[in-house]
Amino acid sequence: MNFETDVKFARKIGIELTFVTDTVFNELDRDPHHLGWKALTSAYKRIAELEGMPNANSIYCDPGCVEYPSPIIKSWRQAASWFEQATDIGKMLELTTTHPDQESGMGHIHVDCNIREAAIITADMIGRPYLTWIFATPMGSEYCKSMLSAIISDRKQFGARSWQEFSDFNYPLKDDTVIIINSKNKFNHFNKKSVLKTIDHNGEIIYKPLDWYGNIDYNLLQTKFAATPWRSELGTIEMRFFDSAQDWKQQSEHIAFAQRYVYKLLENSKRYTPAPCVWEKTTNKHLKSQLNQYRNNIDLCISDFKDLITKTLELPWDRYSKYIDDRLVPSFEYGKRH
């Protein structure tokens, strides 16, 4: 399959390309003021500006790397041209997109979508914790936790002990009303009286915000270090589980996955098989049990990923099977499965 001709560029995207040095432990990384990285960033930015690179004014220094956010990308040709030019500048400064010890910078992909679409993606990602472990390096997965792991690590995002907490964690309106986004393209309104009826004997409000056809917690959509937070200020879903690509071939695999996944899920939903619903009751014990089904079973991760790639997304398995050995196996070996 030729991605550039066979995979529809259905959505506008943006790529956060990061550059690092070819060794992890060096003077640049030990400098607490990041002066070396700031100098490299200034040099990279100056070259990009002289070459007339789009969005060059957005290049900035992130501690430990130079980050170049792409312009809004609308086609395969534009994506390839920008990527090749950006990496060529990196080579001039002896910068690379990956570390040799598999700890690399991140190459997040932003996909254009609205809040309702973000809710649908979030709901599906709940059932696919393995995507973070397959695409991200073991050392980098803590910055793009699976949605299940993100929920467990921040209990407040889906439970509350009072009406005040419930309204604080969601999207409050006037007159004691709160909005919860519904993945069937509706905004559900909860009033104080109806919510208080759900308080259990422990004084905790119980609701189901993450069913496939249920409600999506507004706060959870914007969890910073989760796999796919919704960026309201940009109008995108940010796929944080992608690392910066080694070359255009790998970058095209990331883009093809993002494009086909979003297209199948949002624009061709009648033929899309959603991830199994893992949300039956809002307790950490239950959520951990669901997460551990994947954490403790690499074969389940592989089989589900293969079905997603070949049956649901209809992408070539030979282009994605390598991520099993390169990413998933080390994640199990190192115990880094967030």
C-alpha cells in the first residue's frame, strides 16, 4: 500500500517534531538553565527563517530538545515536504529526532476535531490502552498515559463527593446545572437534584462518563499527559503517543494511522467496530482490573492491535508489526506500561 495515494488525508493535522542530540547524558542535558539548548534552538530557528520555512516563528526550546510545530498540514505532499526540510536543518546542527537508547523526543500529531468528536475518540481510546505502549518508547509513555491509566491516577476526574466537586470538575452552567458531553453528539445537562440522588453510602457521586454511548467527562477530555487529550484552544485531538519519527517512512506510518483511525471512527462509524466498553462502574478497583487485562497479557495487546490495523483500519500489517518488537516488547520487559 502506498499511503500517499491509498490513505485519504481526511483531516487537517499538525505535527510537533522534536530534535535531540545523539547522546542522552551530555553537557546540554546537565545544564539546569538549558543555555545550550536555547542556543541550539536559536540557531535552528534562524536557519529555518532564512530558508523561508513555514511557522518558523513557533520554534521553541523545550527542556532537552528543540521543538518545531508544523504549520497546518492539509495534504500528503505538504507533510512530506515540511518533514524533509525540517529534518535537513536538524542534520546541519547534528540534531536527530531519536536517541540511540530508545529514549526519544515526542512527535505528537494534532488532528482537527470538535468537542463532540473528541468525546467519541476518548471513549474508544479507553478500550485501547496498548496503543501508548506500542507507539511510544517505554521511557516516554509516562507523558502519554493510556486513558485508563490517566483516569486511575487522577480519581477526581470521574468522581465527586459533593455537588460542588461535581460542578468544579465538569462544565458548570448557571442555575445549578452541569454539562457532560455525550458521545452520541449531544450535550447532557445534569441538575443538582438529579445528581445528588446518585450519592452512594460512602458519600461519593457515581456516574458513568465513559461508556461508548454514554457521557464524557469534560475535564477528562483535556487531561494533559493522557494519550489523546482534546486541545480546546486549538480545536484538535492531540495524539501524544507518537514519538518523533526516525525518517519519512515512519512519519508516514504515524500519519496514516491517525488519518485512517479518525476517518473510520468519526466519518465512517457504521463500519467501525468500537473498542469494547470497559466502563461498568466508577471504582479504581474495577478500572485497574480492566487495565491489568492488557498490562499482564502481551498476546492480548498484539491480537487486538493486529485486528485494529488489519480489519478495522485496513492498513498493511507489515508496516506496523515492527512496533511489537521495537516498542511493545520493551514496554513489558521494563515494566513501563502506563
